[in-house]
Amino acid sequence: MTIIEDKNFSRAEQAAREQITDFVRAVVGKTSTVTVDYPPEPALGHFTVPCFTLGKALGEPPAVVAGRIAAAVMPKTATLIARAQAAGPYVNFFVQPDAYAALTLPQIVKEGAAYGSANIGKGKTILVEYFSPNTNKPMTVGHVRNVCLGWSLSRLLSALGFTVVENSIYNDRGIALCKATVAYRRWGNGATPETAGMKPDHFVGQFYVRFGQEVEAHPELEQEAQECLRQWEAGDPEVRRIWRQLIDWTMDGFTETLQRMGVDHPAVRYFESEIYRHGKEVVEDGLARGVFRRHSEGYIYAPLEDEGLPEKILLRSDGTSLYITQDLYLAQLKGKHDPALSIYVVGAEQDLAFRQLFAIMQELGQTYPMHHLSYGMMRLPTGKIKSRQGIPAGAGADDLLSLLDELAVEEVRARHQKLPAVAVRERAHAIALAALKYYILSVNATTTMMFDPEKSLAFAGRTGPYLQYVHARCCSLLEKAGKTRKTKPTFTEPLEQALLVTLARFPHAVQRAATVYDPSVVSAYLYELAQTFSSFYQDVPVLQSKGATLSSRLQLVFAVKTVMARGLSLLGIPAPDAM
């Protein structure tokens, strides 16, 4: 499901598309629908028009139509199109580089960090739910993927003018929290994260683990945990005090981890402990309206056979709630934001549950659309992270972040032996974030992925550090060039022209990524830009050139630097000036 129009183009690309459309319609008719796309290879052209539908409408072979269109293109009457060439059922168009540059480069300079933005979503609100951890243990590597996806998607949507409400639902009630509460009550001895010298969420998590270890020898602990749950629901002051303290510690730990990732908690926070009872009210209302049914065994369910889905139990026969119970009320709460769309960034294991939730909410009369951004599992090569400095093995987010920092420090020290220790750490952390986020966001969310820490940190290939390196190289070139006289840009080299056309495509890449809720579209674009720039840097002299040629090429370098920094920012990746 998408609500985003496909119309975010740079000024140069918009003008070129309009001219191409005029050329085609002059041959096939003014009312014809013309599809303008990109060829699979830059050498084939800068734009392409498939002629299958046009040929069918005209009763002619597509290749014949393509030939007629190409022959009709008159470059002397165009300001942006240099020539056209038929290629079977396609007609490919090549831009006039100097005219294209006259539109593209000034726009990048003027808009700077806002290049690629649009007002497509002005006046519309989109909710993006992500993060949403259990509050009885630290974040896992799965949460890392969730956060990277949700944060980047929110930035992409904001760039298109939408009001984005980032939100999270925290699982802060239930038997898991009660197990941690029982364990702390038994073995905590009044300790705190500070007295134990532990990160707060890891401190809490150890008690949840301790319960699981002890219950094997002492099965009566299960009954104690169930009693704790009853006491919690009854509002027992002592149980609530311990529970509240554990939650606060865990949330503090989450904040530390998110800050290491360059992220804050989503602005709007929902807590299960505050909404779970209201979900029962929604179910009872739906039952009274005939939307739901009561089974002969006593439970209340939603019949979803007409939707091709299995029925969904909403309240157990003893009246206790399930996750779906609170989700119904939460969907109603979100409706108070009057959203144009509500997106849930949740793992693929919940695909069926969300299809059922969305179907139920439609039956209840909800009008705003909802979308599940489903993502696959993120695995590690060994199934766990093992730090070189003795950090306990595990698959935790902090373990992964620490390992990446360590590996990046080694890389920076090897390259810059005289760099001060503080600068080494800062630069290494920026590189580690690039390694982490780009590796995750370079693949489609639905893909089950293997995260390889060492491969993610490579300075060559499809990695975040490689993109940072390209940005840093642009900065270095501009610094070495110093102040130069700016002239009207002229481009004759094919690599100059390829770079120019690629730069002009960035706004559309941003829009496409938001339209399909997939940051990997921007990731792929940035890699293409980086590769094109690397070829340009290798084969086309920059600082060795003179006069107008030097000015033209430096303008290209500045534009690459600007667009690379902008694109990286949308993925949550720093763009350092030096590597």
C-alpha cells in the first residue's frame, strides 16, 4: 500500500521527461500515456521509453514505433535532449550535458542538505511504529535492524513533507517482567546498576536469566511468578515499586544503546501497562455490535473466514487479554493523530497477526489505512558475537556495537598512526555506524540477512565506509583546490556526463524509497553514485586540469559531496570529512 505520488524529480529531470513526452506524443498522439524510465545500463542512454503499449494502441510492432519516434527527435528544437536512438522495442534518449548541468548543479548548490526534499506529503501525517522492545532484557541484533529501518523510513517520509509521528509500544507488563521482579526480590539484595557496575538493561536482564536458570531446580518459582502477576494487576504497592524500578533501569539502558546508534527513543511512547485494560473494552463493544462472537468454550473471537484468514481469539475464556487485545485499542489511539497511514515496522513472524489485525480494524469501521513493513531475521556468522576484549558472548545490540567499534579503531589506527586517541575513537565510531547501518539498509527489508561485521567495515565494495571514503575524497579534492574562479560548466567526457545524470536522479531515488517503504533504494543509488565518481576520479584529471575545465569538474565534485552527505544522512550515517 502506498499513498505517495510518483512525482519527485530534480528540475533537470522533470524538464527532460516533459520534453521526451512531447517528442513521443508528436508521433503517437497527444492523448497517449507515455512511460519514461531509466535504461538498465548508462551507456544505452539516460532515459528510455518502452513502446509495447504504444505499438498495441497504434496496431504497429513496438520496434517500428520506437524507430519512428527516434527519427522524429529533432535536437535543434530541444533544450535538454541531444539525440534519440531506437533499440528494439525501446527508444533511448541522451541529454544535452551543458543544458542539463545548468539546471542540476545550481539546484544542488542552492538546496544543499535539502536536495531531494519535496512537499508531496504536506498536510498529511504518517505514523511509523518501530523499536518496541520487551523491557525485561537488553536489545538484540534484531532490534538493531528494526531501529535502522524505522528511523531511516521516518527520515525519508519527512523529506517528502509528511508529518511523521515516530512511535513505539513498550511491552512493560506480563509474566516475563514478573519473573524478573521475583528474581530481583529474591537475589537482588538491594543492588543497583551503579553498585553492580553494569549497564542498566543488562543489570535487569541478568535477573530474568537467573529466574530461567533457577526454575529448573525450583519449579515452585513459576507459581511465585504467577502470584506476582496477580499482585501486579491488583496494584500491590511493593510489587509495583520493584517493577517500576526495573522498567526505569531498562529504559535507561535502551537510551544508552540508541544514543550509540545516533538515535533517540521514538517521540510518542505507548506502554502496555497503560492500555491493556482498554483493549478489553474494544472487544466487548465489538461483541455487542456483532462484529465478534463468543465461542461455546467461552472465548471471544473474530471470524475472518471471509477474508481468507483463520479466526482470531481476542479474549480468553477466563477474560484475560492477548497481544491482539491491546493492539485493537492501540490502533484506535493512533487514529487520534488523523493519520493518512500507519506503518508498523515488525518482524516477518508477525505477518499473519497483522493481516488479522488490519482485517479486524476494517470490520470495526476504522477508516485510515495501515501497512506492515515486514522484515526478515538478521543472523550472525557464528550465531553470536564474541568480542576480542572479553565482552561476554551473545547476540546483543551492545555486543555488536562494541565489536564494530573495536574493529573500526584498529582500521583507523592502521591508517593514521599519529592521530590522537580521542579522534581515533570518534572517527572509528562514525565508521562503525556506517558499517552497521549501510549493511542492514543495503538489502530489502524482507530478506533474511547474514550480518558479517568484518565485511561490513571494508573500505571497498558495497559498504558504508566506502561511501564515507568517497565523501571524504571529495572534501580533500575541494580543500586542495582552494578558491577557484567559477565558470559556466561544460562537460565533454562521458564520465562527467554520467556523473551529472546520476546526480539529477537523487530526488527520484528518495521518493521511490519512501513510496515502497524501502531505504535500500537510496542505498543502491548512493553506491551507484560512488562507483561513478570513483571511475571519474580515476580516469578524468581534476586538480591537474585548468581554467573552465577545472571549474566545471570541481562543481561536479562539490555536487557529489553534497548529495552523498544528504543521502547518508537519510540512512542515519555520518559523512566525515576525512577517513
